[in-house]
Amino acid sequence: MADGTRILLFGGTFDPVHNGHLIIARAAAERRGFGRVVLIPSASPPHKPSAEASADDRLAMCRLAVGDDPLFEICELELRRQGASYTVETLNAFRRQESEADLYWLIGADMLADLHQWYRAEEVVKLTRFIIAARQPWRDQLDPIFQALAEHFPPDVIETLRGGVTDTPLVDISSSDIRCRVAGGEPIDDLVPAAVADYIASHSLYR
């Protein structure tokens, strides 16, 4: 049974949010028993280029994507914060708001190798446990990544990270591909929720 005191946080630029984001988040929630998934659109992620769509547009698309689905919530925290979006600051803010909750952070396996380079990484791994969405072929490559991370984190952290690996569907969708398709006049109806596709078209995004 899903537990509402365990919150799965899912940060990203969501430029735009797409079906892959929702499929993977839902699969992780179902397999790990989360009753709440919080999408956190970021303003200025430190390790990625700036978003093409505005903060307000990305927030609106996230809201349209989840609709009235009771599993999902949208958090504006990072969008309203000035400067770069650092996970440690977001987690500390959530801890103040949800003092009794267990916080988990959803990442893709492709992000795992750089975890030690995150801002104040040692603090991040104390504030949250990671749910690592593993999709082939990444799952076959995780052992070398964990071995490399062992040079930066203590054994108990590595063990906890290993325990967070979660099989999720292989979804070959990327926000960058969607933006390219829109710019080229190609359809995206099978890649994003219908309401998001309509929003992109009506607001002339990514053209």
C-alpha cells in the first residue's frame, strides 16, 4: 500500500515535461510504495544549459501534465528561488515543511556517476535517499559506477544507493528531441500529454 509519509521528489527542467517523466515517476512510485510524487521544475540547474521555455510556461505544462492525478503534486520552490537550483537547498526547505516525512529523490541512472560532484553532496546524501531509475543498458553498468563513488562516499551511503536502484520502463523520449521536433514542424502527440502539446502549440514554444 502506498505511504503518504514517504515523498518522492523529482526535480528537472521539464522543458517540456513529457510522457517519459510521468511513466518513470509512476513506475518508481508503484514499485516503491510512494503515495506522493512531487515534480520540482528547476529555474537554473547548475549542470545543464538554461531552459528554453520560461519558468511560468514550464510550470504551466507540468500542471497540465499531471492534471488532477492524486499521485502527483507540483512544487514551485526552485522556480521562485533566485539563482541556481541546488538540491541541498530544496531538500532543506522540504524538511522544514515536511518535518515528519521521509524524503526520497528520484534520479536516472545516467546521473549517478556525477553524484559526488553535486553541490554539498555529502549533505545531500544525509538529507535524502535516492531512488535510481535503472533502464537497460544502465543497470549493467551500475557496479563500476558504485565502485567509483566509493572513493567519495562511505560504505553505508554506497549500500543505501545500491538499495535505491529501481527497475523502470525503457522510455526513449527526451525533452531536447521534443524541442527539435517542434522546431521542425513534426508531431509530438505521442511524446507528451495532449494538454501539453496543445499548450506548446498555442503559446508557440520551441519554434
